Amino acid sequence: MKLYDETIKCIMSSLEGAPLKQLDIANANWADAGDHNLILRADMAYELGGGTCSAVSAMGVTANTELVPSDEVYLLGPDLSEIKVDQPYARIALVRVAEDSLGDGNVLYNAIRKIEYVRYHINPEGYMTRISASNGREPVRVSKEAIEKGLGFAQVGKLFLATYHENKNIEAVKLIFITQPDFDYKSLAEQSRHLEEITGTIDHIFKNVTMDCGSCSLQQICDEVEGLRELHFKERKGV
């Protein structure tokens, strides 16, 4: 599983030298509100990524233990209790799985999507994520009450990790929350789109196994990403 590795390395390279803070999640317990996590504007303290602010979500899957050595939660920028107004926001999830654990063909694509869809099932009380997959945005409303009770990214991160690990294929997750106002969110959004293009190309390969590579609109992605072309021709041989 090296399909996303180079893009993951680019993302981590963009964070080199940044004052990332590793959060202690050992005792950061918080309730999950399930499907009842509605936060109205009148009840919210602020919105991360609201309005015209950036709200980036990026997910990459790897089998490389150097990229994701263990469960870790990091924060770049102010924590939830330190934020007072709407501002940009990003969440990066780097997910490690065992080599070849996700299968081949359409099984591989569905397994990756299943990992991605974890974000739809995490609802920390007082922290409402409003995901727009079509626009690549993931803004978050944070309630006044939750801030008063002590909600921070350590609590949010711990719930994310617990939900990710409900998937038996996941070995470790590195989560990075970014709230630093002057961070290059535009560049991260471009990397996020590239990760999504890779996933989409996997799906395209297994739905069009006899396609002419020379006329394919996704040829550049196949050329750039190690392993995609190998997947394609492996699948064609099996036809």
C-alpha cells in the first residue's frame, strides 16, 4: 500500500519546522452524541472553517510504519478553548493498515472508502462536523457549552481514534488538527484533492480494465503515483 505515500510525505514535509504539539489523550474522555449532535447558530461559540474560511480534510492510507508509527494526535495552532471567532481549520488523518490487508480490485477501493467514511460516524458532544464531500470541505461548529465543559482537540482526537479502530484493518492513525490562522490551507487542499484523485483512479481502473491508457483522462495520475499502473495491468491480466 504505497499509493498515497508520496503525497503523505509532501504533506508532512509542509509541516516540517512547524510548532506541532502532540496532545496527551490518555485521560481525554468525552461523550459521543451519536445522531443527536445538532448545534444551532445560537448555541455555538464559533465555527471552524465557516463561511469563506478554509475547512480542509485530508486522508491518506499507508502501510509504512515510518509515516505512521503509532496512534498520535497533534495540534498546530490554538486549541478549542483559545479560539474566540470563526477561523480556518484542517484535519489530516494518516491511517496505517497491514500490507495487503485491504485486498485487490473493487475490494480495495471499497475498503479505502470504508476508512474514509469513518468521519461520518464521529460526533463528539458539542462538536458538530458538517461534511461536504463534493466541495472537499469539513467545517465544524463548536458549542458554547462544550467549551465551558472543557472540550479540546485531545478529547476530539481520542474519539476519532477509537472509531477508526473499530475497523479491524487499521493498525494506527496519526491525526493532525490545524487551526493556525496563517497556515497554507490552499496548498493542503490541493494535496487533499490529489489524495482523492488517487482513490478515484483506483475505482476507475477496476471499472475500466480494458481501457486505452493513452486516451484516459487519468493517465497523469497513473504516471505519477507508484503502484497505480501496476494495479491496472495486474487487473487486465486477470480479465
